Amino acid sequence: MASTRKIALLGNPNVGKSSLFNCLTNLRQKTGNYPGVTVDKKIGYCTLSNNERLELQDLPGLYSLFAKSIDEGVVINTLLHTDHHVRPTELIVLLDATRLRQSLLLAYQLLKLGLPVLFVVNKMDLAAQSGNHINQEAIKDLFHEQVIFINARTEEGIDALKERLIDPIERIPTNIEAQNFIPNKVTDKVQENLDVERDNVLYYLLQYPYLSFLKNEQRVYLQRVIEEERVNVAQIMRDVTVQLYHKMDELLPGIIVQKEQIASTNKLDQLTTHPIWGNLIFISLLLLIFQAIFAWAAYPMDWIDQGFARMSQFFEQILPNSIITDAFVNGIIPGLNGVLIFIPQIAILFGFIAILEESGYMARVVVLMDKLFQHVGLSGRSIVPLISGVACAIPAVMAARTIANPKERLITILVTPLMSCSARLPVYTVLIALVVPNKSVFGLLNLQGLVLFAMYVIGTIAALLASLILKWILKQQGTSTLVMELTNLQIPKWKNVGIEMLEKVKIFTFQAGRIILVISVILWVLASFGPGSLSSDSPQVNKPAYTVPLEESFAGILGKKMEPVIAPLGFDWKIGMALITSFAAREVFVGTLSTIYKLADEDDTQGLIQKLANEKRPKTGQLMYTPALGFSLLIFYAFAMQCMSTLAIVYRETKSWKWPLVQLIYMTGAAYFFAWITYVMLS
């Protein structure tokens, strides 16, 4: 049975929206963008017992509809949007039983919008553990029985929620009256010009910079009214918020009927946020993660590599000798191998990140690092984008929208790509396996894992130093303060961890994979053909007549043109080709080398690492991939802006090509300089 019902999920950050969304949709999800902005949204579909299919939309978490950042502004823009394809028809609002005061503020604001709202109270078990006993009947009376109690982590109450959703959610009145802080003259002007029926909507229209559905002339009019009447929008928002919190304080005694003092609840927080022990715990966890990336992923990566080598041999033997066979064996298969071989490492990395987030530990890391980040010109909120940058710079740059201060937001955007993202991981692992011995240190730690950990430390230090420099260069003034509530530490919900791993592997495979595969085929063409392709004077032995020696191909010619520029770093023309192609995506570097070295010697079935280890310089006969070259490449990729997608996102976020160009120049310059220093010192 089809349905046009669109239900939005709202709530404070860390209230359990993602867990509820996953429970209701059961992986029937897709991602997209909100109209007019680049913030990702998740859309899922829930099938009820009567076969009705609901569309669910997971909106960004926020504490109030008075937006202080672009990310928060997305919510009010969605709720007030004039397009019925964007605006939800009903709302599910999650309330956190452990933080009811904050949750009730958002609940009241949503009720005043006059939209159909169903309230879902989560974490009742955690509230009881913390000493708060919630009066369920009082909450039901407050919300006219339109409330469901659940535990999103254990899925308790989910069936009852689905049964309730069979009937459309209704509008419910609010008995809380609030003073109107907007001057009457402003109200009259806006209502007359914008045809606003409800006074309470005026508060949110004052946030016109976030409302993409408004016409340009409406924005100009609102700005003029605010300036003419000298309206202090920020002060109005503060006054309304203070008033609403007073109202919440009047309600809470009847809802929270008892509060016990439990002394042991803060002990773990004190340990994980301690300036010494907290940092030791964090560093130890990072070491564990990078050791696991090498140790646990080794066997499945070997199986994938061997499987593709056998596949290449098999198809080469059974298919006729033709240009199509050559493209398939030497272009498509190496390209697929360059994508799929890194899935085990990507899955392990994102699995650990999901565990840290699900357990609540990531919030402790944010608090732990706040003081350090303030010293280098970043906001405490910058920590979330920077940590997200370990996964991927693109969503991390977009996550900087939560930073209200323009200077801190810009610095965060400019330095986030220095964090070692998962796209660098394939490059790091190949080069580390090539030049770092696979042996134990102190009988416990793997040396290759330690070097990988060091690469992530280098990226972090580089981001902090760049932030400190930009702090003094950029002229904008002002700082902000991190305000963050710590949710209880808890055992991760493994279903959510699995969903996160699956989603990230899918993104890597189908988004980065498409780029890698296309570039692999293009490389095959460039490496197989050249100016002499149509000449039959000197065809290669055991090669089709249309091919030319690799050095004489278009790829070879292009690589040799840039070789004088990169020779001081120890790089040759083959590495130059990989540098060019990997600008599309860093992980393409490995696929490029796989394609080039496969074409260079089709009879050699050794793995890429072994081929690189045996590569010699034509002029000297010495090994090509020495530790000096290997570490020079590692340092180059630690600093280089080898990601055109990130540059495009920075342009969209800053609305100017100035900052992407600044980013490209300073990161490429730093990459070249430090790679040259490394090569000279180790040669």
C-alpha cells in the first residue's frame, strides 16, 4: 500500500535518533542533500503491519530551533519549507529521559509550530540508573497521550511505536503561554509582506539567512525591516530561550519525582577526560586500531590479491587475443583489485570509529582536546570535523557547519584535509609494507602498525600547526566556547556498528570505486597507445600489434614531461603518472601503479608490492623503492591535497574559489618541501 506520509525524526544530539532510524528502516535507507545546502540527509522507509510504507527523514540533531550554525538551520528550513516535497507531514520527536530539561525546550518550540507531533521518550533505563525516576503519567498528560516510551538500543517499544504510526499523527495544543519579544511594528510589517499567519513563525523568519525557500526579495525585505527597527535578533533568541527554560523548570518537579545521588557515575568520565590518563587511554586506543588494521586485514587482503591474480591469468588464457581482452585483463581487473583489496582495512577503521561513537567515548575525546584546540585558533567544535577527517575530508568539511564563529569555521575547513583520511590508507599500507620490515617491537607491537600510527600523528600535528599559522594570518576576530553534554558511557549496539561499517564500505566501493575503475581503463588506453600505435615497425614481443612500449606511450610521454619537476623527490615518470591520476582520489595511486606495472610485464604474476620491491632505476641499476623513496612518498601524501572532490566541497562551503586555491597551494607546497627534505636526509 503506497503512502505519501513523510515523517521527520528530530531530537537533541546523542538522543538516539540514529538507533531509532535504523530500527524503523531496517537498512532500507538512502542518502541525499537538503535543498539549497550540501548537508547530507538520510531517508529511510518503514513498512507497517498494514503494509503502509512511510518515508522517514533523519534531521540533524539540535537543542533549539534558534539556529546558531548552518547545520542547525537545515532543520527549521525543512520544517517551514513551502515545497510539500521537502516539508514533512508529521514529526517524531525523541526526548532523552536523562536530559529532559533540554529535550522539553525543543519539544515546546515544535508544538508551537502547529505541526503533528508524536513524542518518543528514550533512555528510560539510563535515567533510572542515574537516579532519576520519571513519572510517565505526567509526561502523557503534558503531551495529551501522544507519547511512546522506548529503548532504541534494545529495540524495546519499537513494535508499539510502529502500531501507533498506523494512525496519522495529530496536532496537539500546548498550554504553555510565552511572552512575545518581537516589537509589534516588526510583526505587522512582516505579516503584511510575507503573508505569515502564525506569530510564532516570526521568530524563525528572523533567521532568514538559513531559509533557502525564501525569495531573494523576501530576504532583502526582512533584512531591511530588522535594520530599520534596530532589532537585536540574538538578544530576542536569548530572551525567549531563558523564558522557556523557566517554564520547563516549573514542569520538571512533577515529571522527575525523585533524584538520587549516585557517586560512582562520574568516575569513568573523570578518568577518560583526565589530562594525563585520558590522553594515555586515547593514544593506546589509537595504537590498537592501527595494529588491528595491519594484523586483522592481512589475510583477507592477500586472498583478494591472489584471487584477482588468478582471475587475470584465467581470462588471459581462455579469451581470444584482442583489444577487448587486453582492456579487460590489464585495465578493468587491476582496477577492481585496486578497489576491493582495501575493503578489509576500510571496514576495520570505520568499525572502530563507530564503536567509539556508539559507546559515547568520542564525546570524551572532544572534551579532552578542547583546551589544546582553543590555543591554536580552533573551536572546541572543530574537534568533531577533524576526527571525522580521519574517515573522509568531504563530510568532515561539511561538519564544520556546526561552528558559529566564521574565523574558526574557515580555519577548520582549511586544515581538515591534513588529517590522514581513509583514502590515504591504501597508499600508506602499500608503501609501509614495501619499505618497513614486518617485525615485532618489544614482542608486542608490529613495526608496520607503529609507522602507520606515526603517519596519523604527523597529519594531526600538521593540522594543528597550520591552524596556529592561520590564526595569526586571518583577520577575523572572535572565539567561541565549547558547550557539550556527556551522555553515559555504554556498550555499543553492534547492529549500529555493523550498519555503519556496511554503509562506509558501500560508499568507498561504489563512489571511490567508480573513479578508480574509470581511471584504470583510461590509464590502460594511455599506457597501451602512443604516437606510434598505428606503426607496425617495431611491435613489442608477445604484445598486440597496436601497442607500443610503455616508455613510448601517451602515459610514458606525459610522465616523462613532469619527471624533471619531481626528480628531486626521488620520483620517476611512473610515480608522476600516479600523482596525476590520484588527484581524482588519493586511493587511485595504488590502482595506477597496479595498471602500469601489469602493462610493463604481463608475464609477471607477482603482487604489486613484490613488483615494486624488484623495480630498478634504468640508469644506475639500483633498487628504485628504497626507504628514502618510500618515506618521501609517504610524507608527500601526508601533506598533499590530492582530492578534487574535497576542493569542490570547500568551494561550496566557502562560496569562493579563493580558499580552495589557497588550500591547494599551501598543501602541495608543504608536501613537496617535506618530501624533498625526507628524501635528502635518508638518501
